[in-house]
Amino acid sequence: MTADAPAVTVDVVAWDHPDVVRLRDAQQAELRERYGEDDIGHAMSGDDIVGVVLLHADGEPVAIGALRDVDAVYDDLEPQTAEVKRMYVVPEHRGRGYSRLILTALERLATAQDVRCLVLETGPLQPEAIGLYLRAGFFPIENYGEYVGVVDSRCFAKYLVPVPQAERAPRYEGRVTIERTAWDDPRALELRRAMHRFNGWRYPELQPMWDAAGGFDGDDAAQGVGVLVVLLALLDGEPAGHVALRGPRDGQPEGSGEVKKLFVDDSARGAGLARTLMRALEAEARAAGMTSLLLQTGVRQPEAVRLYVDEGYRPIAPYKPYVGDLLSLCFAKTL
């Protein structure tokens, strides 16, 4: 601790502790201002709360978080699950790592009570909160309980115990090359067609929208409008990965571009193609004078989310046309 750093203490206190009540009220007021209405769980009582963490900086209460037992609340979550609630840091004390300290304390509290999994809900207009949770090891999940179908909700989970992992295929050791090509290159088209099949499997509810757009061909033609660069990743000369760079659309930040259609064929996963393609695309964007990149991915693609976070992309509020799309997460990176 440096000489001018505040003295920080973190304590487990009661739900009705006066400082906790005051900070909870401040959190709910901030959510009302940001979303224009009460939080769905604003009337939650302390009946299911198993612990509240209160952080003081130089004796001043500045941050809270609560842990809720939800085994008897939600029937769509696995047993031994607890929910993180009422995460809040007083605005003038943000940016000092207090949220992470609160979250770490809640994880320890959960582990001591044999909780196997933590879940939480936040909103798309709170990208700083989403970024905190992703960096802390949470991953996106389907909206649960009262948040099912709510477009202003995003849900996340983190396992506190090891879970079985699918055995990974051996890393492909072939020669990787990146080739600049055109949107209508038949090799690029075939990779995008494979991506469309993958998306249809993970997001079957989107099929009516694609059908209305003319199926794959109609949607692909629309997606290609404004594309400036298409890159293919070749493994030993065979096309195995694809990504495109689209110029900014109305309403997007000046100087920005958009990452589109990042896809790696199943046979080439684990060879690092996605990272190689992203870095090559960023070089193309810089060469074109762009100062930032935007992208969208889906809540059912935690592997993509992890890639983007690892590559320096940070959550942002949804941009058009993804505003109101509960299946989307949006990110940006300054180049």
C-alpha cells in the first residue's frame, strides 16, 4: 500500500445494516436513471440473502455486494447455486478495484458455504459491469428465472469447482498463411455458409429472420454491403478461417470499423487461426486509418467472448442493429 492509498477493509454484515441499506438504495436509483424504470428485482427482501459484503475506504462505506441462496428460488438453475446481487460502488470511488475486491470476497463466502456455481444478472447498458464479470472468469449464459426474455438483461455464471472439460483435439501444426481476397471468393463463401449452419444450430430462433431475408444467400448479400477487406486463413494451402472488415455505418463512431464473420472450420480449431485473423484484420484497419473496431457476438458463444476479451476488446452498450437483441453482446477496441 502506498502512503496516500486509502485503508481498505472488507466485512460481512447484515442485509439491513444502515450503510448497506443506503448503498442499496443508491444502486437502485442509478439503475432507474440508466434504464428508465425499476430493476426487476428492486423489491427483493433479505429472506434469501446469506451474506452481504461491505467495503470501507478510510472508514467510509463505499461498496457492497450480496450473496443470495437461489436453490429454492429458481428451478432452471443447477443445485448449489448462489446469485450475486446488489454489486455497487459509490461513483467517486470507481476505478480503484473495489468491485473486484467485493466479488472476490463473495466468491470466498460462497465457497465456504459449499456453493458450486455463481450466477448474476446485469444489463447491456452497464458494459463496465459486464467487463468486470468477464475478466473475473464469468461467462454468458441463457437468461434465467425472472430474466427470461428480458432484452435489458444479460446473465452470467462462474463455476467455483472444477467441471469436466471436453477433450481437445491435438493442436494442428500445419503452415498458416493469411490471404486477402474478395467477398464473393467461392472459398470465402463456403466458409460463411458453414458459419451460417453453425449459427443455425446455436440460435435456431433466428431462422425465421434469415428466411425472411432470403435464406443464406439473401442474408449473405446484405452482410457484404460495406465490406472493405476479407481475409482467409489457409492451413497448408486449404481455406480454414475467415474474417471481414466493414466500414462504419450510420450511428457508429467516427473512425471505427466493424469485425464481421469471424469463423474457423471445426477441423482447424486449436491452431490459433482466430487470433491470427483478428490481428491481421486490426493491421488492415489501422492501414485504412481506422481508430477503433466494433464487433458483436452471441451469448451462446463463450469461447468467442473469451477470445475477444483476451485480445483487448471491452464490452460496450449495444449499437445498431443490435439494440434490443437479447442474444447479443457488443465489444470495442481502440487501435
